[in-house]
Amino acid sequence: MGITDVNTIEELIAKINSLDKQYDTEKIKKAYELADKAHEGQMRTSGDKYITHPLAVASILLDYCMDTDTVCAALLHDVVEDTAVTLEELRRQFGDDVALMVDGVTKIGLVPLNSKEEQQAENIRKILMAMSKDIRVIIIKLADRLHNMRTLGPRPPHKQRKTSLETMSIYAPIAHRLGMNAIKEEMEDISIHYLDPYGCSEVERLLDLHKEERDNFIDKIKSRISERITDIKPEPVIEGRVKSIYSIYKKVYLKNKKFDEIYDIYAVRVIVQSVIECYNVLGVIHDMFRPIPYRFKDYIATPKPNRYQSLHTTVIGREGIPFEVQIRTVEMHNTAQYGVAAHWKYKAGLKGSVAGEKRFDWIRQLLERQQEADDVEQITDAIKTDLAPDEVFVFSPKGDVFSLPMGSTVIDFAYAIHTQVGNKMTGAKVGGRMVSFDYQVKTGDIIEILTSGSPGYGPNRNWLDIAKTTEAKGKIRSWFKKERREENIERGREELEREFKRNGIPLDDALLSEAAHRQRLNKIEDLYAAIGYGGVSLSKIIQRIKEDELRRQKESAPVKTAAERIQESNSRSRSKGIIIEGVDNCLVKFAQCCNPLPGDPIIGFVTRGFGVSIHKQDCINVINNMESEDNKERWIKANWAGVDDSTYRATVEVIAENKTSLLADVTMAIAANHIPVHEMNMHRLKNGNTNLAITIEIAGVEQLTNVMTRLKKIAGVISVERTGKQ
């Protein structure tokens, strides 16, 4: 399926007529006419008429041979959101199915990763709800997003990065789970072009370096295989290709492999008629070429959750060049290419419903888990974990196969078997040998879970930090929620009181009730319990509570007379978000030796001629000079004035092992927090490690802590420290 430009309704109808499938062209023309009229005068960023976008989305869906109603909904997908057309009008003119799909796409809207977590979580819920009602909704949305990615060039750089990050985090994984591999790969290739243009261009350069030689090599391999399997009738289809840009990028920059260490840059695909022929061809391939150990995968016997089936083997030819061979039947190939859309291309269709379809169990499971979640952070993390495209396949001692996200532990496996198996787990064996709870399972592992028969036995709280899957974490939290309520209440109360005291906030029932209500909890005790069992992140709610307390203080403060306000201004002044006790209308600057941020305990130093210099209280210069007789009287109290929109620069120093992917890993981690980078410097240390100094624009200490935590999780990072440089 290549990119074909469709800019007019005539071109769209011509494409429809070229397909071996019946369409109601009159209904499609009618949908176009309504959309064209509704979008009249609207333009895209590129300068094209807006109607070109719905036409392109409809064209993409025709590549998947989606039905008439889906094509109509694609043409109309923006009219309710962007024009005066109502859903009732669409229902009256085009029927319930079209109206439902347009409504679903409208409700999904964008998934803005830089918005409030509550908004993001709600949008994710909308995606899942729309998918559960009619799977065609998300197929339209994927086509919509794909065309937006293809035409992302004219957008400003920050919007290019934001949209690309959304696509990589949400839409590409969904396309993967639906088996729509072509859309997934194209989304990833375009996204990485905007997220890391240097790394992407380097991969493209390496691929282009020997393009002619590569094409000749693939042609030779195809020819040699074709000569050996002439006895198979009808004649198998043999295809050759180079892996996607992103798949190579991921191995070079994220897995720290050299370009010539990647075994499956080249891929050859053999398509036959039956399963037995697949295995016969596999035998021929292994006879012709030397197989690389541990590089064989049988997805026919063990299909992926999205129903992908194929034999994968990596071999080395006589030229010494490794390449991957995929062997599958025609039906398997159709499923691999079109995913769920294969139903519309080759079968009667599903009518959009996911009811009773086992392949869509993951949608229902995600919905259930999100309904059980107490903290919106759990919801937003869930979709990124549960939709992750990288999977491992492991076995129980009885031979049952389980699919888990890459990085899953034996704890995740235990809960994948059954909730009670996880709750009663005392240990695990892999291949007959005892392993630790944090052991990360690998494809092919045979895992035995050891359990306790004691009635009161249950999981450990530390498991929440070890488990990878949302399912396991949710079941652990659920156990503590049900079995240890009194303990959770006491634990949560202690943690909250400690945090309130640390922040100087009086423990007030009104503030706590408001915080509980925001988490959709009925009582303060429920909030204590949720904090106690880990269902609500204390750090996430404390900042909001601080803001509520500040607002309440302002609202309850008595109205001051003019004289009182003048008197108050003589005792303190605000500048750059700072309250200086005893100083009026002074210049305030931040000391570069420690670079304080909102949230840091601070102190002021009265300079000679340059106003008040603000330091962190634990700054080395404060400690060394506080008791100095010359300067003792010049230290004065200072406090942050409260929440404002100011941003501050902070420099973080990263020490890490020297690896190719370091810069890409760091860039992706910072981009995930939507924080602008002001400056970045990298140099090699004498011991071979790399020193990376990054200056970023942030709102305060909490945001900086989140960034540093994410950086520390990068593989190969030795230390992450805040410095006083600016």
C-alpha cells in the first residue's frame, strides 16, 4: 500500500471503482457534498482547502477496503467538531452507524500529553469507550492521525514534536494491537523524524550508503529461494524489503547496537497456501542458509495477541550478510497487513461491534482496570504499558502460553495466571531454578509459581515497585485495599500528616474533603486508605492542596484599609515571586551558585548596590558565610510568594556510560515531560564515561524532581545531580 494522493471527489470515486468491492457511491458523494459545504472557507496550515484532509482520510480507509459507512464517516469526521452541522442531521441523512462513528471520533479529539492529567485520562477513556462500541471509530482516527502526520511539515516545531510524541505513545501502539502494521510503521517513522531528526537522518544515511548493493542482495536471495521451492503449487509469492527506519533506529540508539550488529535489516517474506507448506519452506531455508542460534520464532503455534501469525528465522547467506525470513500463509499475510481491517477487505465485516470478539478482550480489560484506578496517573501510565508493542511469550509448566509486555517480572506472570496465584505467591522457578521476584521473564521461559496455603498470606507492598503490568499493580493495590483497610488508613494518615507538616499546611478537614472529592472518593478516610495502599500518589495531590490552601487564605483574609496596605508594603516587597521581609521595592536576583527554584527553602543576602541575592538555605556560600561577622547582619528572611506562571532555569548534570543512544534517551526523557531545553553540553570524561550538562526551563522543584527521576531510570546512567550553573 503506497501513498496515493486523492484531492477531489472524482479521484476518490475513481479509486472506489478500481476496487473489487461494491460501494454505495451515491451515499459517499452525498457525504462529500455535505462536508465540502460545511468546511467551505476553512484552510489547513499548508494552505490547502480543508476538504482535502477528509478526502485523504477516506482514501486511506479505501486502501483497507473499509465499508461505505466508514468512508462516509471519514468524509464527515470533522463537521460536528468544526462546523455548525449536528449529529442529528447526520443521523437523519446517513443513518445511526455513520452518526455513531462521527460522534466517537469527535469525542476522542486529541490526547494532549502536555495538558492536565485529568484531561488526558478522560481522553484515553473516550478512546477506549469509542473502540468498545464500534472498532471502526478508532480505525478512522488512525487514518486521520496518519494523514496529519504525513502533512506535519508546515506546523511549528514544538507542535511537530508534541503531535509526534502523542502518536508514538498512543496511536502507534493501538495500531499495533489492531494488527495494522503498515500504519504503525509509517507513524513511527514519521514521528522519530521530528523527535530526533539527527538520529533519523543518520539511519537514513547508513541505509542509503549501499542502496544499490542492498537491492541486488535482496534480489539474489529471492531468486535462490524461488529456485529451491519450485515444487510448491501454486507458486509461492516471495517479497523482499528493508526494515522500517524506526525499527533500525530503536536498535541503534535505544538498544546501543552498532549498525552492522543488526541481524534483521534485510527481510525476505515467503507467502504460501497452507500451514504445512510454511514448515516445509522453513526446512528448505535452514538447509540453504546457516540459521543464527536463538533467532527463530514460531508465531504460528504461538500467535501474538493481535492474531499475527508467521514463522521468523534469521540466517546468514554465503555473502556473510544476515537477513530475516518470514514465512506465512495468504490468510496470515492478510491479517498481518490489514489487521482487524482484513474483515472488511476479505470478509463480510464485523458491523463494527467488538462484542464476543476475543481479539478485543484487551479493550475491555483496559476499561475495567481504568474504572478501578483511584489515581489518574495510573490511568495515563496504563495505556502506555498495556499497549506497548514489545512482548515476550512465556509458558506455564503445563504448556499454557502467556503474552506479557517486555520487562515483565515473575510477579506479573503470577497475576496473569490468576489473582489468587499472585496474591499467594511465595517464590518462582524458571527452568527449575529459583529466581528473585524482580527477575524479568524472557521469551521461552518455563515458569513455575510457588504459593502459600496460609489464609492470611498476601502480597508485599514492595511488589508495586517491581511489577511492570497495570494488571498486576491493580490487583496488588486491590488486595491491600480490601484486606488491610484499617492499616491503610493509619499509614495514609501518617504520610499525609508528615507531608502537611513539612509544607507548613494546617491539617484541615475542608482541604482534605476537597482533595478526596477530586480523586472521586467519598470520605477523608477513603483518601487516607488510598494513600496507604498506593492507589493515590501523595506527591501528586500535595501541590494541589497547597494551592487550595493559598487560595483559601486569600479569600478569607480581611479587607485591609489603604493605611494598612501602605504599612504592609513597608515591611515586605514582592519581586520575581519572592517575598522579602523588611525590605521595600528592592531589586531581586537569583544566585548562580545554587540557582534556587520554587519549593526550595531560601534566604536573602543584601548586596552592595545590586539589591537582594536569593540563595538556597543549604547553599555552600550560605553555610560558609552565615556566621561571618562582616556579613551576619546582611542575611534576611525570604519566601516564595506562591504559585505563578514564571519559569526558571535549572541545570542538571548527568554522568553516564558512553553509549550511542545516550543523547536520544535523554532527549526523549525530557520531551516526555514537555520541558524546553535551553542549553545542552556533552563531553567525554577521562574514565571513559560521558558528562552531560542540560539547562532546562521549569516551574519549580517538583517538576525538576520528576525530570531527574526519569533521567535516573535510563539504562547506563550512573548519576543525576542538580548543579548551581545557569
